[in-house]
Amino acid sequence: MARSKEGSDKPERPKQPAKKAPSESRSAAKVLPTDAEFVPDMSPKSGKQQGYLAGQLLVAMPNMRDPRFERTVIYMCVHNAEGAMGLVINKSVGSLTFPQLLRQLGIPKEGAIDRRVHFGGPVEMGRGFVLHTDEYEQESTVKVKPGYAVTATIDILKAIAEGGGPKQALLALGYAGWAPGQLDGEIQANGWLHAPADLGIVFDDELDTKWTRAISKIGIDLALLSGEAGHA
């Protein structure tokens, strides 16, 4: 036993095992990483609770103050007690084409049909997500609601480039995210309306009309809609 300065006997502390050095963090993921890491949780249980909006359209009110979300329509992938996550479906990334994206990822682009690359939201613009119809499925595919799924792997891009993949798909860079309770507060403050999802609105190329079409689905006269109106 080792003695203290006061002379009392104290047992020696057992030696702690040497800590292993932390593993090196992986390099920055390419667009559409090989694993689907969504924030918050996109497990099958997510979004099934009453009152949550997963699988619906989130529609910005005319008085939306954040210019990033002005007149936006967002497909909600997650909305639960842990937060919310969705993809903007009516804005494009004009500086990047689909062939350019394939080239960056080393995917052969010969014969690939060009498609629009969407601005999915201001969070993690270096990450890609494919929102698509749910007849296509990989191990990492997350089915949000019947008819709609999300996949975030390079394999789905390869399938699309080769003329396969899902029947309808929307490629988005970045996403819109909210902390727990944040989106609920914004809805209560009349920042957003919500409407049932529609395959046409979600997947067609008429970006300029998606906002007005989504408002029409709610059954509200746009001429009468103001920042003082309640949410749907």
C-alpha cells in the first residue's frame, strides 16, 4: 500500500487501461454518401404520431421573412418529437447540371438523360438526397409514406444515369431542418401552411407553379391569404 502524506495507508489506484487513440474521422462525404444518415431519425417509426406532418407538403405563407424559404414548397420527410427534416421541391440549383454531378462522382454519363438538380434546403448543401416513388428500394431506402421514399446513396444515381431507378425522382442538394418543436412554433406563428402531398406537384418540372398549386390544394383563395390567416 502507498502511504499518504499524513501517514495513513491508502490503496493504490488500479492502473487505467490505456485509451485507444480515436479513429480518424472519415473524409468529407461525396454528394449522396454511401450511408443514409438523416437528421433527425428517419427510422420506420418516425412520422407516424398523430399531429405530425411527415409525408405532407409544407407551404410557406406569403409573409415568410426568411428569403431562403420565400414561396417554397417542402416535402416533409421527418416530423417527430426529435425535430423535422424536409426537401424543398420548387427551387433549382442553377449552377450544377446532372451530367456535371455525375462527372464529379465518377459515374459514366454517356446516354444519361439530363435532369434538374434541386435546392433541397440550406443545411449541408454538400449532401444529396433523392426523393422518389416507392417502387424502387435499396437497403438504405427510407419509405416516408405510401408512394414516397428517400434514398441517399450513389447507387441510385448510377441507376438513374443508366436509365433505370425509380419511375419518378427528384434529386436535391441540402435539406431544410428544424430542432425539436421549432417547426411547430413556426406553424403556430403563421409562417407555414400544410397540404396533402401530390405526385404531380412533387415530381413535375413546373417549379414556378408549385407554390400556387399547393396553396390551391388547401382550398384557400390566394387573393384573400395574408400573414394574419391561420394555418391549415
